[in-house]
Amino acid sequence: MAPRSVRQSDPKSLGEGIGRSCPESNGKAAIEQLKLRLKEDRVTRLALMILDKYEDVHLKDQVVDSMDDARHFRLCGKTVINFGSDSLLGFDRDPRIQKAIVESLEDWGTHNGASRAFTSVALCEEAERRLAQWLNVDETLIFPSVTLANAGLLPALAGKGDLLVVDRLSHDTLWQAAKVAAHNGANVRELNPATPNALVKILEREDYEGCIVAVDGVYSMTGTIPPLDALDQVTRSFGGILYIDDAHGTAVIGPRGRGAAAWKLDSLENVLMVGSLSKAFSCLGAFVTCDQPLKRMLKIRSSTFIFGGPVPPPYLAAICAVCDLIESPEYDEILGRLQNRVKRLVDGIRRIGLPMTGGLAAVVAITIGDIEKTLSAGKWLFDRGFYVQSATYPAVPLMGGILRIQVNANHSIEAIDCLLDALDDLKTEFELPGN
Ligand SMILES: Cc1ncc(COP(=O)(O)O)c(C=O)c1O
């Protein structure tokens, strides 16, 4: 049966249009129908309603006009301190990383223009080797983003006859990847809550050949960490493998910044860890830990690896430059600077008495609650000179609006203290509850 929009057209003229261009009026009508249909979706309707109703305060989809080394940026005609940057170690502004990009650009050009299934530039092998060396694992495989890593890996790892357990609170990209795995025949189950007991119940109930349990290393909205050690133990005792998306832990927590999994587990040997090269690394891409035979299999089975393009050479050079820094004594100082700032913010928020989560990595979230109050609180801070991300549904539960603060190593101490002063006033202004 034809869709409604097509049925309204003359079937004969549609048939004639095949292989040539569609008559213009039909094309326009179809696009209008498409827009109407997209608007019918419940979450889209709600998102549009929020954007329209709270136009003055939502601060979403904004254009940044300029930025500087001290995390100031200019948007909506105002220069503010940016507490919403994923470049947690400030490497985006580091002249050495920038130089690596520029020099590599001259040698390799902007892009090597081929899927890695055909050719990889030597820099890519080098970056994978350097990452493996840093993480104390046999091998790593680089993808152009964490989204593409998850989208390629989960369906590659879990197919027909396999069980894929996904933490309910894990990042949307894991869930989107799980949908593809389910389509390919994997049995996908939701882990809720992310506790060892809940996991045991699922694993006892299900039959499977292989089993993957997918969780975040650090939850991107709340900044909290699931019980990785206990989940790993249970997963292993049932013959499964823990898959950790540690986008927010990479290079900021754990021994030498090796992430949440390296921190909470004895080693990364028996798990699959995905890390980000776009956040604290300030480059572009993602990696998964593996060994040589598994790397070979992942290259063959992961559709985003085969059918997508690679990280461009200049960013691979930047990844190697970040690895140089991580291996140097200077990294201790940079990481120490970040940790001091996170601690200063967390201690200050506790003193003020605001309800807060996170603070182990660089994400700190203040719970506000309803949508209007959350957005207004974010705008109020913006007017005071601070940009934080006011996150509302569907990024968080409906009444679970938060102010999400990302601390960076290149925030000044004064910037943290001024933000704390503003948060103190915000508590009174918005009559926020204590912690
Ligand atoms: C846990 C987690 N996974 C995946 C992603 C997506 O990362 P990317 O931008 O590299 O696709 C994010 C981004 O914020 C994230 O926080």
C-alpha cells in the first residue's frame, strides 16, 4: 500500500517520474508531508514546544562568535566564561597540538580520501600504537567518533544467538547501536538499575552464545560512575564481556588518565573500552581497546569502519602529540590543575548546599528539576557571565532538569570562585532546596 502523501498524487505521473526528476509539485508536497509527519512524533513535539515557549532562556543551538585561551566565548552578544566545553584539559588551545595539526596538514593534506578498509595512513597505525602503549593494552582501533565506534562495534560483537545487555542510563549512542544489533538478531535486554543484582537476574534468565554488557564509564549528564568492578565480576562469571563507553573518563580519571575502567578494574585486559579522542584529547575520534586478532575481526565486522571515512591525518598527528604530553611529567601538572579546579567547585557547591552529582571526572551536575526552572536558572547564570548547559528532557528524565558544569584545566581559579558566588545567589533567587 502506498503512503498517504503518494496516494494523493496521480499514480501514472509518479510511475513516469521514476528514473527522471519527480514533478516539482509532487516533490514539494512530499517534503511538506514529511515535515508534518516528523512533527507528529511525541518527543519532537515536546522539543519544539520547549524551543518555542522558552525561546528567551533555553540557550540551545546557539552560534559562538569568538573564543580565547581562558575559556571565554562570545554568544548572544555577550562574552561569558564557558563551563560547557568537553576540551577538559585545554588541549584545544595548546600551541603544540595546534602545531602538530598544521605540520601534518602540509605533509598529508586535509584527508586521505579512502575508507580504511582500503588504506590507512601510517600516522593512523602510529596513533593506535601510541594509544595502546599509554593504556597498557595490546592494541587499539581508531574510529572517527564514539558514535561511530559504538554504531560499528556493538552490532559487530553481538548478533544472532547473542545477548546484549545495555544499561538504561547509558549514552544514547549505545542504545542506537543496540537497535541495529537487535535488528541483526541479538537479544537486547535493558539493565535497570545498573547493579550487580539486576545484572545477575538478566544473565540467569537468558540463553546465549556470546554476551556483551554495555555501560558508560562516566554518565555524561550526571557525572557519576556505575559500579564497574561489580558489573565486570558478574559479567565475567557468566562468561560475558563488559563493554565500557568511557568518553568522559578518557585522559581525566584513573591511573595516568586511563579512564574509569582502568581506575575501577585491575586491568583493561578482559574488557572492551571505548575512549574519546574528541573530548579531553581535543582532537577527533575514538578508539576501542583490543588485541591483534580481535582488531583484525573488528576491522572486518564493523560496518562504520568499512563503509565510513577515517580520522583525517592532521588530527591523527594531534592524537600523537597528546600522547607525547600524557607521557611527559607535564601531564601530572595539567591533570593536577583540572583535579584542583573540580575539587574547588565540588567543595564550594557542597558548602553552598546545592543538590549535586558527579565531580569524580570533570562533569558536575546541579539538580534543578522542572524544565522552566532549569532553563531560567541557566539563563540567569548566563546573564551573570557564566555559560553552563541547562539539560532538560529528553537528555534527562522529565522532571530531572540539571545545570551541567564542565570544569576545564584552563579555567582560572578566579573563574571557579566567581561561578560559586553566582551559584550561591542562584540558590536564593530560585529558592533551590539544600543537598
Ligand atoms: C558517553 C558518550 N558516548 C558517546 C558520545 C558521542 O561522542 P562523539 O561525539 O565522539 O560521537 C558522547 C558525547 O558526548 C558521550 O558522552
